[in-house]
Amino acid sequence: MKFPSAIGKRNTTPQSHGPAGEDIEGLQKIVIVGNPNVGKSLLFNRLTGIYVTVSNYPGTTVTVDKGRCKINGRDFGVIDLPGMYSLIPITEEERVAKLMLLEERPKTVLHVIDAKNLERMLPLTLQLIEAGLPVILVINMMDEAEELGISIDFNDLEGKLGIPVVPIIATAGKGIDQLIGKIDQYVPILDKFQTSYQKGIESSIKEIESFLKNSYPISKRSVSLLLLQEDEDMQRLVKQKEGKDYDQIDGILKKTSRKYGYPLNYIIKIRLQNEVRKITSSSLAAGPLKTAGFKERLSRVMINPITGIPILIAILYLGLYQFVGVLGAGKLVNLIEGTIFGEKINPVITKFVMSNVPYRPIQDLIVGEYGIITLGITYAVAIILPIVGTFFLVFSVIEDSGYLPRLSMLVDRVFKKIGLSGRAVIPMVLGLGCSTMATMVTRTQETKRERVISTLLLALAVPCSAQLGVIFAILAGHPLALFIWFVVVLLNFILIGFLAARILSGEKPSFYMELPPLRLPKISNVLIKTYSRMVWYFKEVFPIFIVVSVLIWISQLTGVLRVITNGLEPVVNLIGLPDETARVFLFGFFRRDYGAAGLYSMQNSLTGMQLTVAAVILTLFVPCIAQFMMMIKERGIKTAVLIFAFVLFFAFGVGFVLNQALVALGLQL
């Protein structure tokens, strides 16, 4: 495929004007839409120069990213919407994308599709054209299509659709100049393609249009079609605008529905698909059928339970245990915390403060047991940062390869038993990085029931990367203890999910996910992702360690810390743990990794059995403040408090039972 050169010599280079999410009010909007995992976010990066996380799995864009670009001297607002398959939404993220698309009244809509899946993705293009939106069809991943022998006649496709069609390779930046030129020169075409439906549906469309007296953000034909497909958002809007006339419209909808033996949504989708086949009959040509290549065979192996589970175990062992646990939480932490901070930085700063600061409380605030330097910065930089950094690196490689969707397929059957679909593996895996971020991502689950169950499991049995790495480091010298910890946490994850799926009422999960091709992770992409997440860590998490150090110092100074820990000490003693672990669990509420770091610092004073019990309780213990606040935001205060209370009592209950069992068995850990 040959890409046309950039148009003319004018300034068409996109320029960044600040971080994603900035104010773009008053600017003409360029809205990017399309299925998940077709390169929308990467195109957003190319246009704005702003980095948003680009991943090789669906559901990455769970919020609406906004930026600016300058084209031919004019500023435009650029909006990257969550993935959507149709104007009739199934998931909450699809609904957000549709509403934003209709509300923004964009100058240009860039519909990004995967060149390898042209027929499957063009129905949304037809819907967008039908809605009267100013669409440019952006056909991405042309390099991958060419590898499969797929060729597309772009001129033929453009002539049939009546809209601009631009091929690009977003990863390499090819075709972006041509696309920018099309945006700059875009003029709406009146003679666009129009899908024709069965006579009865066409008649109903005309009848409904006659009752639509007010203006709408999309064409009245599209409004009528959405009403026929029982789109709830459009029903509310039309009721509000048309008032009493809606009764007439409702009568038409019911009359039309009774004429057909299948839901109108199904009939309309089938018609759209048939139209797409006609359009692509001369525009799309597949090369000679190729036998399954190595990537395709590997993909099948990953999805098959017999071979997929060993692959998963290998990834967990090499990626999480060896790289994050042994290298990050072991060697790097020992180097930074033990040598650099322990022998060089902290002694020098402590000596300086003790010699130059006369007030003992201020000395304690800076270099005391809970000091900003000796606790806050040391924990954040010397203990947690190496663990978080190595996890971010591993996770970036895994997500960029396309493995996560295959993992979703692999675990779907098991997840169904706990009220979730394979799609839930994404927030669960993200929870291994940051449970606060993962709790936000639960909004991508299709039903309220799934969102509550996934939030509960994240709060209970999914340790964040820093906590996980520290636990690996603590238990690495006790293989049996590490095995017991893993089995107990896993069994509780399954048990609570199983019970929640039967106690909570609601619709059972269904599963549909885009399966992107396996790709060799790009080093540049992996490094950029890791870097951006490290920046996020220093901006969002690092200050919390300082604040928590100050809060603990104040609590110690006022005696509040002593009162709370005194209240927890009888509880931890009952579980067979020393008084000091009460403080560790309390720190865990401020941040899970903070508590884990506290347990790391006292590991030499605990037996193998005590370390095992403490690690299990700490993993199952209440979510940190940040995650709890996100739970309130996403699920509401009532649900968040109920989950918090349940997790609190359940964690100590499991710890008590585990301690009794280990004592009875007399295991030497």
C-alpha cells in the first residue's frame, strides 16, 4: 500500500497544548470513535502529542481524554472516546461514548477501524453516516492487513460511502499527514450512502420523523432508528422534547414491533451487515488463504485450558515472582534500602538533623521512627518504587503483546462461576498494579452486579504491585509459607466470588471481547508506558507517603496512634501475632503498600508461621484510603461501607482460622 504524501507545504503538524483532560471549550471538536483496540488512543497521541496509555487489549480508554492540536493555524479540540461497537450501547463505556458523541456536535468524527476486520466494523460507519455526522473513515493497521494478503480499494470505498477514507499505520505515523489534510479540507457531502431497510421499517421511519418537530443532535432518520431499536437514552430525549406527541410515536413503535418475529434491533443489524457486504464486494480483496502462522498457533495455545494454564503459571512465575519479587522486591530493594539509604543517605541526614534541630518533636517528624525521611521517603523510594517500577515494566510488556484478551478467554468459564465474565480479568490484573485504578476500571463491566462483585474482590483478595512484591520478598525464603499464602488468598477469592454471585441478584454476565493480534511488544511503547506510570507514581502516590508520615507523627504526638493500636493489639494477639503487627495493619489502611513495607521492616522478628498469617491478613485487609474513596465514587457510600466492614471482619476471621490450622498441623514454615 502506498500512502499519499503530505498535502502542500502548509502547517499541518499537530501540536500539543497541555495534558489530556484539558479545557477545550469553545474550540471546534475532532472526535475519535471506534471499536476497542483499533488504535484510537494512539491516533489521539499522534494528533495532540499527548501520551495516553495505549494497550493491546480492549477497555484501555475508560475515561474521555481531551487535548488540542493546531491544523493550518487553527486550534481544534480532540476527544478520544471509549470503545464502542454500535450506537445501541451494551456496556456503560459504550453508552458514555455515544452520549459524548451526540452532545459534542463535532466538526469531524474520525471513525477508526482495523483494516483486517473491515466488514465487521463498517456497520458502525453506516450508522454514523445515517446520523448525519461529519465522518472520516480512518483505516488503521494497514501493515498487518498487508501481511495477511488483504488489499482495499480506497477510492472505490470512498465513492460508495460518500465520505473521505484514509489509510494509516498509526504505530509508524504513516498516513497521518494525509488524514490531517482531510480534516483541514473537510466539506460535508450531501450525497452520502443511505441504508435501505424493509418496507415496513422504512414506512415507520417516515411516520416517526413526521412527529419529530424539534431539533436533535443527529438526523431524524437516525433518531427514528434508535427509537425502533428501543434505545433508552433516545426514548428519554424524545419524550422530553416532543411531550404528548410521544404517545403517537410509541404507538408506531409498538405496531412496527408486532409485525416482525424478531427484535427490530436484530433485523436492523442484519440489514446493516448485508449492506456492508455489498459495499466491500468490490472494495475488499483477500489474498491467497494462508495457513495459520506462529502467532495464530500461539494464540490458540494460550486460549486452550490444557496449554493456557501452564503458560499463565510461567508468566506469573517469571514475570511476577522472579522479576518483580526476586529482582525488584529482593535485590533492588536490598541495594537501595539497605545500602544507599541505610548506610549512606539516612545516617548523614539523621546526624545533620540531630545536630542542628533542637526540638525533639521536629527531629521525630524528620528522622524519627515515623519521620518524613526515615519512613515516608525511604519507604516510597527505597522499598516501594523498585517493586512498582518492575511491575509496571512487566505489565507494559504483557498488555502490549495482546496476551490479556487471551487470558480473558481462558478464565471466562471459571469467572462465570463467581458472577463475572472473562472481561473482568482486566480490572483484576490492573489491580495487581493499583487497586484504586482497577476499581475505576470496573465501570467497564456490563451489569451492576458484575461491577459490585469485581469491586468486592478487588478490595478483598487482589494485592497491589507494591504489596505483592513485598510479600514475595518476605516469603521468598519460606517456599511453603508462600504456597500457603497463595492458596488461601486464591481460595478466598473464589469462595467470596461464588457466594456473592448467588447472594446478589441481577443479570448474569455475558462475554464478548475483541481479540487483537499477538504482537511483539515495541520497546519504545513499553518504556513510554513504564515511564508515564512512574511519573503517575511520583505525582499521585509519593506525596501520600509524606502526608501519611505526618499524620502518623501527629497521631503519635497526640496519643491517638497508641489508642488505636491498643484496641487492635488484643485482636492480633488472639491470632498469634505480636503487638507490633497492629501498627502494620493500621498503616495498611493509609496505603496497602505502606503496611506491606511495615511488615517487611519487622520480618526478622516474626516466625515463618506469623509471617504467613500476617501476610494473608494484610492481603485480605481493608482497602487503602484512596481505593475506599474510589469505591464510594463508583459504587456509592452505602455499598463502599458495607464492603469495607465485611472485608475488615473477614480478614481477621481468616487469619484466626489459618493460625489455628497451622498450629494444629505443627508445620514448620
